[in-house]
Amino acid sequence: AQSVAQPEDQVNVAEGNPLTVKCTYSVSGNPYLFWYVQYPNRGLQFLLKYITGDNLVKGSYGFEAEFNKSQTSFHLKKPSALVSDSALYFCAVRDRSYFGNEKLTFGTGTRLTIIP
Amino acid sequence: DSGVTQTPKHLITATGQRVTLRCSPRSGDLSVYWYQQSLDQGLQFLIQYYNGEERAKGNILERFSAQQFPDLHSELNLSSLELGDSALYFCASSGGRNEKLFFGSGTQLSVL
């Protein structure tokens, strides 16, 4: 079975400070990893994904994520937070070694609040 | 705009009733996924269709069913509704196995 854990329900960061939203995953094989963001009354929007290659993945709106296989983590980061980054963030995983498995399994979400 | 259209945006109904949620995927996307988002369960995968055929099944109740039509739009049918079925139901589409999902803005279902 595949799963992701987002250990923090809520993260508060001052505007201009670096931010990190944590995610760890569990798959039996090799993972595809994703980050999505959800703004109020909106659907989820894709931020970035890790398939293979560089462990540091760059995505939309200045976000990046670092894949760490030894720690089974895929933390989302941004060097300087903006108030507009305040939203609900979801980490997701798909086990790519499982043929026919195309579903994404999402974490419980982390609410990020950027304080002006 | 993700290109995925869900209707209706809001649905209010009573226990025991049946409703149908509709999803039109992005042009050209063959895969459609249904997810349920609730406060206590988070974002739960329900079911996936690929080009009209069921591809994967998640935590979907027997009271729920879905299908994908030849024009690739999909419908999620929820019957014998219970209070606990109140949630935000999302549809997503993708163009292939390794592609990202594009989500619609969801249907907010309230069962009273």
C-alpha cells in the first residue's frame, strides 16, 4: 500500500521568511511524488512533481521540493514566503512499480498561514 | 482554470435521496478520477476511469457508483444518502499514467 504523512496540520511563517512543509511517504517500490495547493473554494492546483533525476525539484510560484530517498521525505520549501502563499497544501504519492496503479494517494494536508 | 468542469457547484438534498454529480475532463484527457474531501477523512480516492473503463477503485461505498461515457465525461451517482456523505467531491483528469492530475472546482454536497 502507498501512503503519505504530513505531520503538521498547521504551519505559521512570517512573511519574507523561508518556509518548509513536511511530507514523508511509504511505497513498496519507487515513488512518484507530487505537491498540490488548495485555495479556499477552489480545486487542487498542481505545484510540482518528482519522477526521477535531480532530487531538488522546482515548481510553480517559486516553490521547490527535495526528494530524500533515505529519509523517505519530500518536503516543500520556499526561500521567502508571501502572504498569498497562505493555503492548504497536499503531498501525494503514486507507487510507480505497481502496474496499473494510477491513483494518487494524498496526505491529510497542511494549512500554511503567512503572517504579514 | 484547470479545464475540468464539474456541475453542479452546490447540491443540497435530504437523507435517503439520490444525486448525480457530473464531470467533464480536460480536452483530450482519457482518465477521470473521483475524490471525496471531508474534514475528518481528508482527500479520499473513490474511483478512476480510463477511456470508458473502470481502472482503479478506492474507498467507494456500494451506494456510490460511477461511469464514464463515450464522450469521456463522467458521472458519480450517490444513492441512499446519509448525513455522513456530506463532503466536497472532486473530479480530476489526466492525460496519461505519469501525468499530473487537473482538478475541477468540486461539488459541495450537503445532506440534511
